[in-house]
Amino acid sequence: MEQIEPKHTDNPPEAPQQKSSGKRGRPKGRKNRNRCDVVLTPYLRFVQETINGLLKLIAEHVKVMYFVYDGAFGHNDALQMVRQLG
């Protein structure tokens, strides 16, 4: 076995040029929005109506302090749905 050395050339290899994709940082445009104004999906409206009906049945006997829901609902739309219930 012999060690093979790479061949040396007179011209150094060119550095790859990076293509500029524009300015760095956050793109211009709307930076903030009101996350309380959401359009509920038909499924979330159904859940909201069901919860509202249940609250009307138990309102005289039990005061609901917390609403715990599954991770499937764990997004802003579901949060706003529960807040709309009061």
C-alpha cells in the first residue's frame, strides 16, 4: 500500500459564491395582529354550542373555574372559543 497525495494545481480553487436572497432580518409588513378576532371552524362552533348548553344546565349548581381540553384543541382558536363562553 502506498499513500497517494493529491495533485497540486497552479490555480487555487475558487470559493463558492453565495447568492444573496435579499435583506436580512424580519420582512417588512404587518408586524402585529389582533389574535382575539378569530373565525371559528364548524367543529369549534359545535363544541362551543355543546359547552354552552352544558353550562346552562349546571349554572345554578356548579360554578366552572377552569376548562381543561385535549391537545387537539391546544391552539389560539380553541382558546378564544372558551373565552367567548365567559
